[in-house]
Amino acid sequence: MRKTRLMDVGALAVISLATGVLAPATPVFAGDQLTITSFGGPSQDANRKAIFEPFSKESGIKVNEDVFNGEISKIRAMVQSKSVSWDVVDLYPGLAGQLCAEGTLEPIDWKKLGLDRSSFIEGETTDCGVPEVVTGKIIAYDKDKFPNGPKTIADFFDTKKFPGKRGLQKRPVENLEWALIADGVPLKDVYKVLSTPAGVEQAFKKLDTIKQDIVWFQTSSQATQLLADGQVVMAAAYSHRIVDAIKNSGKHFQIMWDTLQWSMGVWVIPAGSPHVDAAYKFLAFFALPQPQANFSNIMPCGPTNKKALALVDPAILPDLPNAPDHMANALRVDAAFWSEKSDELAQRFTVWVAK
Amino acid sequence: MVTMAVQIAREPDGMPLRTKLTRVERRRKLRAFILVLPLLLFILIGFALPIGRMMFNAIHDDTLLTLMPRTTAALSAWDGKDLPDESTYAALAEDLKQAWAQRSMGAIAKRINYELPGLGSQITSSARKASTLSAGPYKPTLIEINPVWGRQDVWSLLKRGSLAYTPYYLLRSVDYQYGPSGQIVASPPETAIFQDMFLRTLAISIGVTALTLLLGFPVAYLLATLPAKYSNLLMIMVVLPFWTSLLVRTVAWVVLLQQHGVINEMLMALHMISQPAQLIFNRIGTMVAMTHIQLPFTLLPIYSVMKTIPPIHIRAARSLGAGPFYAFWKVYFPQTLPGIAAGCLLTFILCLGYYITPAMVGGPNDQMVGSFIAHYTNEELNWGMASALGAILLTATLLLYYVFNKLVGVDRIKMG
């Protein structure tokens, strides 16, 4: 009899334990802090060194970090469920424009920031973001494989002259543009052509010509890995990742700066962030020329504050995407175009890739 | 028990023995139920509820109904032939104004974009302009603001939005969609992928199941017949990878199969090939890695069934004059069938849901339905599509299970 009583008690304990687990946890006390989410990797390390840590020291605000891969769905889900745990997020301006239009981001109050929008590269692009960084998508290749490497984007599509697999990031952005340029569309007309159904057709047709030779990768960091493993002979990559691999890992990579596609990163604040004031303090600190130049010295991405470029180490300058030399034959990735068309083209692209 | 029952029966409270017994029985059942309850709740909350919710999401979508209430209400009387009348356009203008003020235009645009790709942004921009309108007539003004409001297909989409349930996601999942005037048509070839995708998923799963059976059966036989000291060692070698994480094993295959990986380097060193063979990012890589991961799932049920087959059966058959193969085929093999069925079913069903492994070692045209479900869930946030694909996959799995049950009989399956 005693045994059964014990069993009853045990069962009850199990149940109460289970319900205890299911009960909502009480939120922990939140001090003066904010959570910044970026893409991780060396660029976030550089941000930490050049910006987060000096900012924490100066303001006393603790910076927590998180990493994501640009999935705006996560921001949407947070805002919709009113449980925003990211206060400042690193985002592409096209996506920022999309989220801004649907009210998922806080509009930036530039007066409150105490900054002039025109002192930034493309400060006017989106109402919900502060330009963070200029990045450049380039074609990088293995110098050991091609001592006399590709010179133009048409070479990238020329599998006879340059045989071997090519690595491309699995998304329509940049790839459709490059396909059109390689097919002879002048830089200034790329988005005009891509706005027409015939232009989209033309881009996919051009991509079809190398489809068998493409290795698709998901995140931008995989490009250097694929190149290093010899899995591909050339790959689309962010210039700063390649510079980093050359300088710090001694890889024999070469950057083809021709038809560089540059774009921006912007800092955004998800709507309903519990630490808006701290976020504004952070953005005001980040926007100063000196922290930006410090960042570019560690991580060869372009600064957005127009005064910062002059403060960058002259030895580093040629590695930056917005160095004057590189902008001659460069395409600005049209954030407005992509914020309008990305759903449509992504659907088409996803299907095209999987066929 | 008997003596206890007799004792109870003699107690002076006059309660019949039968009542007492049922009461005891009921208490025992209740106690057992309470013990099972935590697991039951867990399965209910962690499994049945989300799956039910997913199935529901596949057919339920009230975006347009809740965000454009006036328009959808006004459209319920529309016959779908000509453009709607002025009162409907007035309702639309009201809805657009409200949506613009509440910043819910994004959700509407997204929903419309699913069915009419590319229109979402035009609809958002027309809402911005419509938000300044103060008086009618709305019909010509709205069409002038943006010609999308003069399009039949937009209006028939809005009319479909007046119902909270839509077969759209399920149709799309099998490559059908709505035409301009609301009839169901096949999706154009540049967006039709899902029939291929389901067939591909089926083909890869069947292929992997067959391979695991082919490779696993002899090993299981060996394991079951070898003396214990060898078979134990062999068993550890079979089970060891089983204890390693799936991700680790997949990455290990990347290391082995890549262009300058272990296998290619070895084959080149042996002069068996002169150029590195393409072993990864294609069907070969997918099949190899999946077969490796699934092997123990097929092998172990077969092994444990083989363990229960007395060796004396074969010996009896041989002594009655059967040849070695005949004895094996007629006496031994049929007895392993329940194990084969269990192992293959397990592997096949697990294969249907694969997504990480094909993503890492497969090419773009080795991606299975799971990858599209993940794509819609994480990247496009189109949960309707994700749910519809999931629902179809689940239904297909259950259907296959049902057919299997009819053919083989699940009660004949043995895990050991």
C-alpha cells in the first residue's frame, strides 16, 4: 500500500514539474544595455573592436551581440509577436526599405541623432536606416589556377577560356545584374532592362549558359571556403572577405575589381525595441568619422561618413570598395529596384535554381 | 488477489465484491493514466497541436478578409464579369487609406504578390496615393492612380479573399494556380517546380532505401551468424556512426568527397582517374551521404529479426536435401521479411523529410521538398506555402503507410 502511495506522489511530482516548465518564465531585469545583430564573422569582430567596445566604454551601455543571416522574417516575427530582442540590426537597404514600408522598423529621427543625412553616402535612401558600411561584391579567383585571370565579367561566363566551377551566392541579387552586363548590357541600363520581362528572360538565359558549372552557396562566408578548398576556380564574394583571406590567411586569391557591384549596409531599429534611446546613442557614436575609419582599418569595408575616407590608412585604401579607382566601372546595386522586385524575382530564381 | 478479494467481500460495509473490484480496477487505470499523462501532454502540445496548426495554415488565410474588410464584403455580390461598381471602389479607397494609416499595406502587398508576382509594390504605392483622396468618384481615380485596379485578375483575387479559406497554397504546391478570371490553370513552366520536387523526393527516398537494404542485409546476416566476440566488434562499428550527430557525418562526407578530398586524392594517387571526379554537389553525394546516415535504421531491425530465426531451420532444410541457396531463399529469407519491411519503412519515411544533407552535399537539383519547406518558412516567410507542402508530404507519407499496411500488414513488422 505504501508503495502505491509513493507512486501517486511521484506521478504528481512529474505533473507539477511539467506544468512548472510550461509556465512562462519571468523576464530578467534589463539594465542599460542593447543587443546589436549583425552577420557575424570577421566583420562583426572588427565592429566589436572599432565600435562596440569604445562605445560601451564611453557611454556605459552594455552591448550584447547576436548573429543572423539577413533573415528579415526573424525581425518580422519579433515585431509581430511584440517580443523584440534585437535593438540595432545590420540590414541591406533594400530589405530595410521593404520593412520600413510595412512598419516593421522605427523611422530614424535624424534630429534626435544630431546628424546631417547629406554627410553620408546615400543617407537619403531609406527613412528607417543609418548607412553603416559600403560593401563590394566582386569576382575573386585563384591566382594559382589562372595566373592570367579573368579581366571582365564576360570572362566569368566564358567557361571555355576559364574552365572550372564558379561559386555564386544563391540569390537573384547581383547574379542577374552580372548576367546582363556579361551579355552586353551597359552598366547604366542594367536595371532598366531588368525591369522588363524580356530583360529577366535574357538574364536567366545568360545564367543558363553556365548553370552546369555553378556551385551555389548560401552565406557569403562560404565563397572563400570554396575557393580555398579548390571546389571552385572563381567565386562571387565580398571584397573585404577576400582581402582578409589574402592578408591574414595567405591565400593566393586575386580580386577582379571590374564591374564591382557595391551596396550598403544600414543599421536599423526594429519597431518596438525596448532600448530605443540606447540605440540612438549607439548610432550617433557609430556615425562619427573616426570610429568608422578605425573600422575600415581593421576590416576593409568602405566607411559611409564622407569625412571618414580621408582618415583611413593609405595602405588600406586600395582594398576598400569605394576607393576612387574602383568606382570607375562599378554598378550600384539598386536597393529600390530590389525592394520592389525581390519577391517576384526570388520566386522565379528559386524555381530556376532547383530545376 | 483471491484472498484479498475474499477479505474485502467479508468486510461489513455491505458493498458487493464486484463493485469493489471495479473500483480497484478503475483506480489502477487512473494511476496508469496519470503516469502516462506527462508524455501525452507533451505529444499533444509539442507535436499534435503544431501539426494540426500547420495543416490548418495550409488552407486558412484571412489576410485580405481582415485587412481589407470593406472591399471583400462589397465584392461578395460581384458577379466577376465586368469591373466592380463605384461602391466597391469607394470601399477599396477606404480600405487602402486605413491600411496605409495602420501600416498594414505590407501584409496586403505580400499576399497579393504570392498570386500575382510583381504587383505588390504597385499596390503599396497606389495606397500611398489613395491615402490622400477625399471624395469620389473613386473608380476612375483609382484606375488612373494605378491601372492594377482596372485588372480583372486583381479583382478576382480580392473576391477570393472574402473567404477565410483558400485552396491556393495547396494548388500551388502541385503546380496549379488561379487564372485571370479565377479558373484553375497549370502554373507556367518558369514557376512550376513542385510536381518535379515531390517525384524527386520520392525517387531519392526509394533509391536510398534500396541501397541501404542492399548494403545492410548482408551485414545484418553476418552480424547475426558470427560468433559473439566478432559480431560485437562489428556491431560497435555499425552503431558508432549512429551515435554521431547527423551534421557531423554530413560534413565528414564533404571532406571525403570534395574536389581535392580524400577519395579523389586517393583515386588520383592510384592513377585510377586523371581528373578529380565530381562526387559532391550532385546526386552521387546526396545518395552516398544519405545511404550512410540511414544504413543503421535499415540494418538494425533486420538484424534483430535475424537473431530470432533459429539456425536449426536452415540445417533442417539442408538435411532434407535443399541446396544452400534454395534453403536460404525458401526458409531463411521469408522469415526476415518483417525486419526488412520495418527497416525499409523506417528509412523510407525518414528520407522523405531530409533537408540538411541534400543542402550540404547535393546540387541544386537534388534538393527535396524539405528544403522548399525550410525556404518558405525561414526566407520568404510564406507559411501558407510551407504548410501546404508539409501537409501534402504528411498526407503522402500516411497514404504510403496505409498502402504498405494493406500490402504487408503493420502488425507483421518486427523490430526484434
